[in-house]
Amino acid sequence: MSFSWRFSGNITPRSVTWPDVLVGKILVDVSNNTEINHHKESNAEYLASLFPACTPAEIENIPLRLLPAWKIPIFLSLGLFLCFFTYNLVRQVIHPYIREQKNKFYKIPIEVVNTTLPCVAYVMLSLVYLPGVLAACLQLYYGTKYRRFPDWLDQWLQHRKQIGLLSFFCAALHAVYSLCPAHAPLPPLPVNRDGRQAGNKMNIWVEEEVWRMEIYISVGIIALGLLSLLAITSLPSIANSLNWREFSFIQVKLTFANVTE
């Protein structure tokens, strides 16, 4: 490893006393620009034109990039959200309006969005662990673990953490929407403490609906807790403090329990 301090205007092939040593090597420019593409020609491109036998690394714009590893997962989550949102919008709002002339457009801001979020979270959580299964199948098919994966599978494996965190984000939003007081339907008439409407004796207690709502909220809270544990253990500072057996137990066993819920 060699270091050379030169001004960009003073760099020429003749200014380097060991041109043969640089053949096939990687030339790295470590200067810091103030913005992307500040000059018409980047320093790395300038080095490449001066030393065509070398391999300048195009890394001068890396510190200026905004979340490069999150672009594909974000577009994936937005695409899934639009697909499920369109389906739920047609099913819950447009179809009743066309068939029965019922105006249910008030459901779009909360209920339709709340129905879409868990679908996106579930699909993205499945996409986190699906490439691992595909990679294992390819290794069994090739008969070796040293053969390189296809580019699409390699990119998929590299974006698993971001996809999982976006899945946790959608699940957390779903929990907030579900526990929002505005989401719960209000009773049409005042209700006494014994579960009867004020003014008459009609009982509005439906045990089946109550049990279903209680179980729904309980299972949802447990699933959100498990998904929170998975998101926390995926952080590098937490993952480095766990041994392989602990990390494998959390990421495999708890994930299976979370998906089944």
C-alpha cells in the first residue's frame, strides 16, 4: 500500500516515478468533494485517463450518496403497498358503491390503509427468508457451496436486512392504526355498564365478536413483540454480542413463530 499526496492539477504520468508498479493496481482518490459531480470530470475518471493500465476505484461519491442500500427495498415496499391498497380499495369501497350505491369512501384514510399494512408486512417478512431457502437449494443442486450465486439472488441476499426493517415499520404502523381510538366503531346509542342500551332493555353483548376482538389484539401484540425482537437483534451492535447459536435461534425459531401467527 502506497500513499502519494498530489494536487489534482499536478498529477501526470511523468510525475510518478514508478509507473510500472501501478499496472493492474487500484488507484483510490481520497479527496472530499462538497457535492456530487462538482466537476465535469471526477477525480477517479481523471486518474483513469492518466493511468489506463491501472484500475481507479469510483468511490469519491460514496460518502455523498443518500441511502444507496435502501432504494430497492423502498421501491419494493411501495409497489406492494400500491398493489394491496388498490385491491382493498376496490373490494371495500368501489365494489359496494357500484353494486349497492353505498358511499364508503370514508374508509380510505384509516381502514383501507390499516388493511393494507399487515399484508405488506407479512409479504416482506416472507421475502426476508425466502432467498436463504433458494440459496440452500442452489447449493444442493450445484453440489458445492463455493459457486457464486446469480446476481439477482446475490442482490436479494444483500438487501434482506433493509426488507426486514421495512416489514417491522409496516407492522408497527398497523399496530398504531389498530389501537387508534378513531378506528374503533362507536355505539349508536348510550350504553349502560351492564351492556344494555339506555332507554330499553335490548342486550347488545355479542360474545363471539368480543372473543374475536380480544384474541385479535392479543395475537397482534405478541407478533409485534416478536418482530421487534427480530429487528433489534438485526442491529450490528446487538448481533455482534450474540453467539451463533443465540443468533440462529432468534432469527430462525422466533421468525417461524412470527410467520405462523
